[in-house]
Amino acid sequence: MISKRILIVGGGMAGVRAAIGAARSLRSAGGQMELTIELISPSPWMVVRPRLYEADLAGVRVPLDPLLASIGVRLRRGHVAEIDARARTVRLAERAEPIHYNQLVLSAGSRLQHPWQELVHTVDTYSEALALHERIAELAARPGAQMSAVVVGGGFTGIEVAAELSGMLEQVAPGRQRGPITLIERAPSVAPEFGPHARALIERALRSLGVELRTGAAVREVREDGVVLADRASVDGELVVWASGPRASELTEQVAGARDPLGRLIVDCDLASQSEGVWAAGDSACARADRQHTALMSCQHALAQGAVAGANAVSLALGRRPQRYRQPLYLTCLDLGPAGALLTCGFERNRVLAHGAEAKHFKRYINRSLIYPPADAQAAAILALGRRARGRRSAARLSGLALRSGRVRAIVCDRAEDRAAQFAEIADQLLGREAAL
């Protein structure tokens, strides 16, 4: 048998789904070829990044080893320093010898870009989210603290952070007079990616939480006690959270081909890049979700793209035809903290399916169940996540109709397992064993 290797760069949500899609595709081939699948990640955890804005971070980390081992995928720990697509090799910072591959899936994620690393907090990584929580605890322990905050970026993440902060600051310092939470957005309005109907609901919810909105404002400088705007006006805040400016991993620059303004590799309908043997998924890929729309930097698109890219990498190695990526149904569920949530359907983000407490119920289902793999690490259940998403327009219409039914949503949400809680227990057990050693 000929031995071939599929390498997946990145242990995030797209990378893990790529590993699952690859393992599923290999298993369906019935062992026709000796082929190994390896996932490279600097961390032993998959972090559920869509939850990092939350007040409760329990269960946001999923251990990679048992998950991947159950489906026959090897986890290789390390930081990718170099990708040589011509030689089909990857070099890790921790070792000099290159790793050869037959097919590569690049799913290295994204990072926020800003020049004030020491002065602002973010919820971009697990360690950064923890640092934000520690800072909030420090403020709560300081008798004279006003518990005020500035959030820079009025898009999806910034809105969720500002709304959640309103509840977090009340919780850590009950009864204390809370200072203002100011949400700053350079566009003429917050939530610029949403349609006017949805935006009005978002603005109303934020104001009900006491969040002050500063729009048409760019940040010129960040200080320890707040920010200075382009017009030199000051906005005070003991806590500054940056939630604007994500860019694809710098590793995308090492792969030949066109990139979009966010640094994502422009891929074809199969998620193949312009470099032979390199596929991209998640925040590394600029892909067409349908004939009119480009996929967004969201876990909703990352999960489906990962499964398709991983399956296609194996298919090409086995001499089979790759499958097309299509994802016309797009749902947005925006968390509004104590004010509930907002659920919309469509890329225009204006068709509201639910809002308030009803949408919050669905948001909890998404964040604590839907985007997680099964916690018991059974191969059959995990491989089922690698099924091809059909995503026809008729399916989008039917799904939209179903989601407008509160009864249907309640049935789906109430029957769902709380996988986040299950993984919190698993993480505690693993960390306890490491501490005992």
C-alpha cells in the first residue's frame, strides 16, 4: 500500500470538523489505501470561541486527544512556523525536520488586530477571556471602583460583550452604583451588519441595559482610564475591551493565491486554494456560501467548511471527486445578555424569527449543545458530524418556517444535552489527574 498523510493545521472548530470529515471519508473508502490523518495544534484543547464573551466559561474547552483518538486521527502538538506548498511540507517551531504531507487543510483561525496589547482586554482566546474575568474581579474588590467599561467595536462580538458586561458587573458588585458601559462604533450605527428592523431591536435592548452608544466614532488612543476618539473627545472606562478588526492567521500569507481584505484565502467551490494540495476552511477561507453571498467568519460556516475540506482532502488523495461546499441557510443568534437574544434568518440579518427570552432559549441551545461534539467520544456519533451539508434553497425555506415556530424551538432546545456542562466535568477530571502527577 502507498502511505499518504493528510495534515490539518489548527485545532479550532473548523480544524476539528476537518479531522472528522477526513476520518469519515477515509472510513467510507474501506481501507483502500494506507493514509494517516494528523491535526497540528499548539494546544491540547479545542476552545469554543463563540462562548468566550460569556460570564461563565465552564466547559468552553474540549480536550482534543480523546476526541481525535476515537476516530483514528493523531494529534501533533506544535506551532506551525512555515508552510512550503511547493515541497508539500510543514515545519514546526519546535522541530527542525519538515513534515511531509499529501494534502493540507489550513484552518488556522483568526486574530484581532490592534496596537494596544497591554491596555485592552479581548475575548479572542481562552487566556484573554480569563484575564478579562480577573480584571473584573479586581475592580469588584476595589472599594472606590466605578465599575465602568468601554467596548470598542459595535459589531457582533462587541454587542455580545457589552450586553454580557452589564450583567457581569452587576453580579460581582451587587448593590454598588455601576458606572457607564459605552459601546463605540466607527460606523453611523451599532450592528452595521444587521438590517434596520433587527438593528432597532438591538439598540433598544442595549439601552435597556444602560449601555451608552457612541457611533460614527473612531478610537485615536487607548489609555489606562479609557479611550480618546478621533475628535479628541475622551470616553472614560476602568475597563477597555477591544472587539473589532479580526484578520485571518498570518499562515494564509505563506500559501500562494489571492486573499480577501480580511486575509482569507479565496477558495473555489470545493474549498481548494490556488496552491495544489492546499484546502482552506473557517476563518482561513473566503468561500462562496451560495451564488450571492460569501461565508462569514462564524462558527456556523466554519463547522460546515471544515467537514467539506477534510473530506475533500481525503477524496483527492484516494483519487475520488471532491464535493462542493454550499450553505445558503444562514441564521444569526445574537446574545443580548439580561435582555435576552435576537434570532434572525438570512444574510441580510433583518428577518427576525424571535427575540427576548424566546431567542435566549435558542441561543443557549446553540452555545451549549449544537456547536459541541458529543461528550462521550463515541466514534459513530462523532463521525456523524462529518456528513455533507446539503443546504438547498428549499431546505433553507423549510428551516426558516420551522424556526419561526416557538413550539418547534422549545422541543429542540429542551431535549438537547448540555454538552458544555459535560465537557466542564471532563476538563476538571483531566486537570485533576495532571495536578496529581
